[in-house]
Amino acid sequence: MKIAVAADHGGYKLKEKVKEHLLERGIEVEDLGTHSEESVDYPIYGKLCGEAVASGQADLGVVVCGTGIGISIAANKVHGIRCGLCTSVEMAHLTKQHNNANILALGGRTTGEELAMEIVDEWLDTQYEGGRHQRRVEMLDNL
Ligand code: RB5
């Protein structure tokens, strides 16, 4: 499995931690930037990650900005992307189980490192439930 990661300056530090964590789990990571805390525009990085996942270049993605809000909005503008912004382990569970989120968004300035890794693990380790959720996921993909 390959996971694409991307962040703006507000998410750079947490993105680096997520990358380390994924590599420790034996997951291949494609780092789409940014590579420092110098100010950049989050729509660029949300789009880059969205396109990597939608094209199949990566299986899943993780995006991080200050709050996770802007970069998740950007990723969700790419057709085929279901990006869930999660601030709790429960949200991570449900966004995989119900929404089959193919990108996880995190807030580098709003979510602590330890919780963020728990969120990443829960999202990765939860299976999409399908069933009654499938029709709604298809509706999302057809918007
Ligand atoms: C950048 O300062 C900040 O606006 C960005 O990281 C993010 O929080 C936007 O949603």
C-alpha cells in the first residue's frame, strides 16, 4: 500500500510525524510537500494529494494544514475524493466505516501528535462497512 502525504506550513511538522509513523508501520509513503515551515498555499497541496489518490498513484492520502479545514476542502474538490477531517478516534473510525474516506485530514495546530497518530491508526485499521453506506458513497462520487 502507498499513502500520499501533503501539508502546508501549518501542517508541515505533523505531516513529518505522520510520515515517520506510516514508515514505521511498513507503509510506502509519497511525500508531496511542503518541505519546510515557509508559508505556502494549502489549496495547492490538497489538490496534489487529491489528484494522487484519484489517479491511483497512491492508494490513500493524509493531508494536514493548521486546522485541517482548508486542505480538506481543497482535496474534496478533486472528483473521486472523500476526505474526512478528523479530530477524534471515533471520527476516524466512522469516516472509514461509513464514508470510506480515501483521504484523512488533520489539523497541525489543533490536534496533538499523540492523538493524531491514534487517529491515523484507527482510520487505517477500520474496514469500510459497505451495505447501506454504499449507495450514499456512490452519491458522493456522483456529485
Ligand atoms: C495557514 O495559516 C492556515 O490558514 C492553514 O494552515 C489552514 O489552517 C487553513 O484552513
